[in-house]
Amino acid sequence: MMTESINQVFAAAMALDADSRRDLAERLWDTVQTKEDTVFSESTWEEIGLRVAASDAGHAEHIPGHAALEQIRAEFGLPKAG
């Protein structure tokens, strides 16, 4: 039965560490997503890849979303969030 096979594969995947599961998920997604399905251009995907690699290598500064929004508001002279 297909569901049983999927459950077995899922159980095996869950035994992997987080990085391996992420890699597996990306590899699986790449097999089902077609170029027509994506809303990003090839150059955008390349930029995403560069940023993910920089983050994985520890070369990216990560800030919370609310802090990023405050920086944007300040840069453009927008009022602070209420």
C-alpha cells in the first residue's frame, strides 16, 4: 500500500538530523516543482541560493522581523507601528 511506504520513508527521514531533513526536503521539492510553478525568475533563485549559503556559512546578520520593519520605517520616515 502506498500510504504504508510513505509512512516508512517519513519515519526514516525523521531519524535524520535537522540539516539532513532540510536537504532531503529541498531535493524532494526540486523533483516536483517545475519552472512554470515558480513565481521567481532564475536570477532570483540564484540570489536566494547565495543568501542561504551566506547564512549557512555564518556570514549573514539575522535580525527579528519587527526590528527589520522598524529600520525600514525609520529609513523612509514612516510612523512607528502602533
